[in-house]
Amino acid sequence: MVDRISRRLFLAGLGASVVSGAALADAPLQSLRPQLRGDLPSGAERLIQAAGLRGEVVFAVADVETGAQLEAFGGNQGLPPASVAKALTALYALDVLGADYRFETALIADGPIENGILNGDLILVGGGDPLLDTDDLATMAANLREAGITEVRGAFKVYDGALPYVFSIDPGQPDHLGYSPAISGIALNFNRVHFEWKRAGANYKVTMDARTARYTPSVDMASMRVEKRSLPIYTYQPSARQDRWSVASGALGNGGARWLPVRKPALYAGDVFRTLARANGIVLGRVQITRETPEGSVLVLHQSDTLESILRGMLKYSTNVTAEMVGMAASKARGADIQSLTDSAMEMNRWAAETYSVAGVAMVDHSGLGDASRMAPEALVTALVAARKDGALRPLLKKFTLVDGQGRPVKDHPIKVDAKTGTLNFVSGLGGFITAPDGSELAFAVFTADVEHRATIPRALRERPDGARSWNSRSRKLQRALIERWGALAGS
């Protein structure tokens, strides 16, 4: 059978059945060796063979207008979706919380105020805002002074109980990776602290701060010690009130900087707010952490951007903290008793089954960072088809650029793609929407993974393991080839 066939025959021959819950009811969640279905054209199979990927490839593609499945390769078999999972998380949060939802961070007075003096506690109350940054805290500190507060005679507390505490999004990641920080009911600067070093003679000058474009407050809750060694490059040691890091001097060169994860988000936010309050003439006591729901009068209230705006940024920059916090907020809004990230992901899995009548979604988090997650491409495509009918997701997705034979971007390519990428070492995914040259619209998901090889990589080497870059590059090339195939078939 030739690869290029009419759209009418393509739909009839490849899309005889609509993706449904019944089709996925017995979908295995472990990766199996997929096979092309029935009399599908051999073009997709040849592309997969040409990619030369170790591991497995699964995909599904469906017509958005009819919901008819057009082509699938192991489509009901689950692989780790990596950050493609954030597309499902976005749908979850939009459905449960609503596009106009805003997170709130407050300063609450637990006591009477007389002549600008608060005779009680001041509480910084986190409300799960994933975008809270140093600039926002600076504005809150200035507004506290404008509200007339000049002195706080009680304690300074930070409430982080709006969400469960999670030490690391994926404990399997090396300690120093900034994209796997802690999660709690308050976050600051995506729960990352800025580490900078400069050579000073035979030694190094190091700083740890909570910088933004406007402010660079130093922090006390994170410390760095330079040690004369080559490996390991970083070590982490927790203490009651500090994230204690060490770094190998042999890896520092003359200078540089990087973001490190924060493991104590409430202490971090409190530490920075104390500094900013002091700049406004308000001296606060030592930070105390509380998970008891605060009561009192609201002195200052900060509202986040709308959820729709937050999700657009999450999908563009693939921020893990945002995915986990909005996902957990949605689970709590559904009334789930969540004590961990996995609890919340399981609630999202139940929501997906209820909302889209699919099996094949078995996430362990909301960001896709954990490689124990499994998602069947058919399940995601079913959700994407439904979301497109509602107009909810595609406007939030990032445009995906196709390239020519030399790898150069083609700006006016006749096939238009809006999609979410996903990348872990030896795991790559892509899911979203295609507009073919004739204007027809497809929903698709492609997952590739060498799970067995990934499992052999020691934890300390998971930042840049050998062979990962070339494997992922071949996977992305395959994804583009499949998109061009589907676009050509649908538009012919």
C-alpha cells in the first residue's frame, strides 16, 4: 500500500473505530513490544525502524472533528510521558479550578493593632501560588508598612499547610538539580536558590541569594562550603534550619552560577520576607513554621495571575513546581485527602478515567518527572480530542517547529503544530495538535523510552548520562517525521 492516500480513504481505512473507554478498558500499563494494527500502511513502521532507537515507541493519532482513530502503534500501552504529562495536568486544573482561578498569599495579624504596633503574631500565609517570587514579597512588605504596621511584638510565622510537604518531586534525581525541589503550600522563585561563585586568590567567594531582576536578598537558610575534591561535585546535608551544601573546588573554574533546589520552602520564603520587611523598617523575629490553619485579620493580600495564564507559562517553560502545585490544588479542591504527591496523582488518574472514560493513565506525579509514571498515547489523544471541542488547551500550547533536511526551522511550513514536549534521559514524548495543509485537525501523542537502559544509570550520573543526548535527538527526529507523515496523509 502506498503511503500517500486520499483523506477519505485514510479516514475510512485507518479510523474505523472511535477511541473510547471500552477500547482502553484492558490497557496494560507496562511497556510491551507494540505492533501495527491490521492493514496499516508500512510507512510509520519504516520510520520507526529508521530511527534506530533502543527501547520502545508507541503513538496514536485521531481526527479531532470525528474522534476517529487514524493510526496507532502500541497506542494502548503505557510509557513514561515525561513533561507531556503537563498537558493532562493543565486539563485537570482547568476543569477543577477554572481558568479564572487565582492563588492568594496573605499577611495575617493574629492579635490587636495599636498605634502601628501588632501585639500578636504576624503570619505569612501561603496559598499554593506557584509563581510567587521575591518581587511579590517585596511588594507585600512595602504594603505592610503602608498599612501602618511599624512593629510586630509577637512571633513571625509562615504557614505552609495549604499543600502537603514533598521533599523532592522525584527522589531518584541527583540532589542538586533545580528542577526537582521540595513542594509545600508556599513556594518562592520556583523553590530555587541562586548559588554564585567567584575566584578570590586561592579560594572562592560564594553567595546564596533569592535574586530576581529587581532584588538580590541574601539568604541564611541555605549555605555552601567549598571543599578540595573532584567528586562528587555537590553534596547535600539537611539540618533543622538550613539546606547545607558543599561543592568540589575542582569543578568551579574561575567563576559561575547555577540554581539549586530548596528543600525548606517555608523557611526560604520567611527568610527572604524578613529581609524585605527590615528594608521597610519592620523587624521580625526568627521564622517559625506552622501547619495550623491561621486565624486573624488580613493585612495584605497578594493574588496570582489567573490559572489560565499560569498554565500557559507552565506549558511553555515546562516548570515542574507549577505542575505539582496546581495539580495538588486541584486534588484538594476535589475533596481528596492527599498526604503525598502520589496521592494527588492518583486522584488525577481517577479524574481522567471519570472525565474521559479512559484507562491507561497511571501517573505518580503531575509534572512527568518521575519515570514510574505510565500513560497510554490513546488515552491522552482521547483527552485532547475532548479538550479541543471545548477549546480549552490548544491556545495554551507552545508552537512546535518543523525543520528541513538540514535541521533548519521552516517558518512557513504547511503543517502547523501546537504541542507539549517531554524529555528525560532516554525518554522523549510529544503530544498536541496538528493542522494539516487542508485545514483538518488531528490530535496525537508519541512516547519513546528505553526504560531498561535508564534503570541502569546510577543516580549520581542522571544529569547528563552518556548517550542520552544522541538518543533523545533521534527520538525528536522520529517525532517530526511522524507529524509530517500524518499531516501529508490528512491533507492529501
